[in-house]
Amino acid sequence: MHFCNPIFRHYLILLIGFASLFIVVPSSYANTDKPKIAIIQQLLTVPENQIDLAFAKVTIDKLVDPSVDVEDTLARLDGMVKSIEAFAGPNASADQKIAAIRTYIYRAGPWNEGKVFSYNLKDPLGTYIPSKLLANYLDHRLGNCVSMPFLFIAIADRMGLNVTASTAPHHVFVKYTSPAGKTINLETTSGANPSRDTWVRQNMPMTELAISNGVYLKTLTKRETLVVMAMVFVEYAMEQGRYGTVLDTAPILLKHYPNYVDAHIAYGSAASRILEKNFYTKYPTPQDIPQQQRGFYQHLIGINKGAFDHAEKLGWQPDNDLIGY
């Protein structure tokens, strides 16, 4: 998955003698997005076998852009599903349905009015938030490694196919499991063609530890896929400077996908942004911080250090993050 701002990491600075201070959060960092976060929480409590990934994606997108019409977008997706099912035929196998989705999206023809869906080359790093929203992808047919896999997943899920997401550094792709139990990667930024794990690793280096911990290349559950979908809300909050929203949202995502390294990095980076704005630029030393704010300062230091330390224990490597928060 792609992000646009530099990663912020700060190490622990101890205030000797103030370990038991109360945490007083400045009113300027009050979270006004609690109703939106509650919607994400609600989506994540749906039983695994009842999760509608198309509905979840579009609902989350509306939290980012209120102009998104959920009913209209879902109706458009259902229209695509109907056309693909007719194209595939009544007796199509699961593999044939996957092939039909691929054809519908990536090959020009009367089924898509001769307009294929493709990567937005004006946004090569995939940092433009609007390109990550399904409604915009359907409108402009230019996406990135967030909207492209999630369109494929939304359609395939509504067709009853076993598809979920998987991740690599700065990237999301599709995992399809056939009725026979064979799982393959589908690279939706390149025609939804199969891609081996070795190819993914060659193009997006990652550690063995990260793979063994399920950070990358894992076949995610539907709920974990929903967590990855929800990261666009976190990214947008970071972009807008709503760091309190990130601090409240990231732990919710991590509750349902504990090894989701992007959420750990966002959590630590949001704490760092607040530290930078509220403390480092105002006070020459920690001892200059007003006593009533020291508890909050120490709390943020703990979040920042803990989040990055945990990410590294999972196998995340900052050297591989060419871009980040």
C-alpha cells in the first residue's frame, strides 16, 4: 500500500519523577470523528460469513468522501455482476467466473463500452486518496493498488467466489482460492494475471520474519480484508491532520488484525505528529513541558516507540519504506 508523507519516529525521552502523571489531552486534539469510527467498529463486528465486502468498501469510502452515494455505487456493482454472470454463462465454474471478471474489467468490448479499467499513471505511487475510492474508480476507470484489487474483490465476493486481499510493502493484491482449495495471487494492477509469491518478493522486498508473522503474502480473512479497506480512512485522517482520529482508529483495526503493520506505523506516526506540533516545537527540553501536559507527552512517547518497535518485531523494515507517513 502507498503512502505520501515521511515516517515519523521518535525515541523515548524519560521525565524522571513523573511516571505516575495523569494524562490530560489538550482540547485541540479532541476527536470529532467518533461517529465515523463507530461505523467502522460496527462493520468489523459482523460475523465472518455475513461480511459483504462491497458494502463495507463503499461505506468506508463514504466516511472519507461524504459525496459517495452508497446505494448508487452498489447498484452499479450489481449491474456489473449481472453482466459478468451473463457473459460467463449459467454453468460457469469458479475459475471461468474469475476469467470473466478479468475480461470484463481489463479487455475492451461491448460489456464495458470499450473502456477498460487501468492504473492511474498520473499517480504512480498510489498516494492520491480519491483514486482509492470505488465510486471514483467506476467513474474514471483509473485506479491504484487499493481501488483496483478491491473492485475485483467486491465483484467476485458478490458472485460467491472465495476471494480476499493480501498485502506486500506498499501494495494490496487479490488472493483467490478455488473450490479445489488452490490459492493463487491475482495482480489487479496488471490485468489480474496470476503472480507467484516469488515474483511479488522480487518486486517488493520483504523479510522472512514478516512473511512468517502474516504481515505480507497472507491469505487474509474477510474481516482482515475489511481492516485493510479501512486504512483509507486512517490515511485520509493523517492527510487532514486529524491525528486524534488515527490514535482512536488504529487500535480498533489492530484488534481484528493484530499483525497489520500499516496500522502500527500509522499509530506511531500520528503520535509523532502530535509530539512534533505540541511539544518539540514549543519546549527546548522535556523538563520545560508544563507539568499538566507531561502525562500526555509520556503517553505519546510510549505509543510512538511501542508501535515502531512492534512493527520491527513483526519483520517490518523501515529501509523498505521508500515512502510513508
